[in-house]
Amino acid sequence: MILAIPSPLGVALGIATAASYGLAAVIASRMGRPVTRSVLIAAWLLHAGALAVGLVGREPRFGFAPALSITAWLVLTVYFIESRMYPQLIARRALAGLGVVCVLLAVLFPGSPLHVTASPWLPLHLALGIASYGLFAVAVVHAWLMTRAEKQIRLAAEPPGGVPLLTMERLTFRFVAAGFVLLSATLLAGFLFSETLYGASFRGFRWDHKMVFSVLAWFAFAVLLIGRARFGWRGRKARRVLYGGSALLLLAYVGSRFVLEVVLSRPPS
């Protein structure tokens, strides 16, 4: 069920963005790197415009699909920066496909209006949370690239010519550490200032599904970082903990909002 119809401009930008990402995914293996990169950049810019229309328009809206859309945009942003430093990093088709799915979801499920009594600090709180989503998503992409490279090595395939595994591993844990800091700040703000952030209509802090899954994800990432620092965790064991923590974090906000907005067909309280 579609919760609400976004603005015509938002729909137009969303469809144009999805089409651009789709084109980038199709031509990724057929055209040269410069052409594909140009199409991806155009899609990324359209994506930014679609997000701006939805988040800072006359009636700012937010929900599980906009959260996924912002996360995908952040992942693309990091990819563009990293690909300048590591030209061997190749994930254009997968990221373009991710963009198509997330943008179309945001068009179909634009979320619900933000609380009218909410604090002006609420957007900053949401931004911290989504930024942590983005950093962990980038870490997951790096872990997937590591898995792909290791599989090619085990199969004695042609050398992938990508970023060295040790470099990729260091980058992965840097993103995990940065995401952990932002997630910690988001949870701390929720614990201490929830009533201030959400306004007088919000009746204090509560242990709902979102908070339970967020805290479980926080513990999973804390265990991962401690295991890395104290016991030198790496490879498959570290990736499993990363995937588990990321799944818990996905269930925390996106999962709970999906149930409320789509399954139960009502905005969150």
C-alpha cells in the first residue's frame, strides 16, 4: 500500500534518478569507465535533488524508504571519493542497482510528515543516525568486495586487479569505527534528550523495537571492534559479525518503520 503521494517534482526526479541508475547498471560492462562514471554522477546529482525535495520541501517527510535512499546516496558519495584514490575499486553495477531499488522505494513510500512539535534539533539527530547507516553500509560493501576477491583467489582465477586485501580490510574497519562513533552519539542523544527532540507529544524514553535492535547492533559492533583490537579478528569471522550487526541495525529503524508504514498502514506515533 502506498502511504502517500509525494510531490509531482519529487516523483519526476525519482523516476529520472532510477532511470539514470538503471542505465549505469546496463552499460557498466559494455562502455568504458569514463562513460559509466559520468552517468553515475548524473544519477547521483538527480538523487540529491530528489532527496532535497522530499526532506526540505513544504512538508518534510521521513520514513523507511527515504532512510534507505539517503543511505544509498551516501554509499555512492563515498564510492566516488574512494575511486579517485583507488581507481581499481570496481562496484559500479552493484551500486547502480542499489540506487534503482532505493530510489523507487522512496517514490512509492515517501514516509510521513515529521512531528510538528519536534525540536529543530531533530533533523540533526536523524542525520547522525542515517550517517551511521551510510558508514556501516559502506563497510558492508567493502566486506562484500573482499569476499569476492578472496573467492577469485581460491578459484585461481585471473587476478582481479583491485585494491589489495589488506588495504580493503583497513578501510572496512575504519568505516566501522566511524559508524560506531556516530551510532553511539545517536543512541546517547536518544537516551538523554528523546522528549526534547520529539516534542511535548512524545511521552519520554521507551524501549520499543527500534531501540532494542539499535542497542543490539551497538553491542555487535562493539564486540567486532574489541575483537579486532584485542584478538586480531579478520576475514570470515569479522565479516560475519559485521553482517550480523548491520542486519540488526537495518531492522532497528528501517524494519520497524516498514512494519508501521506498510504492513500496519499507519504512521509511527
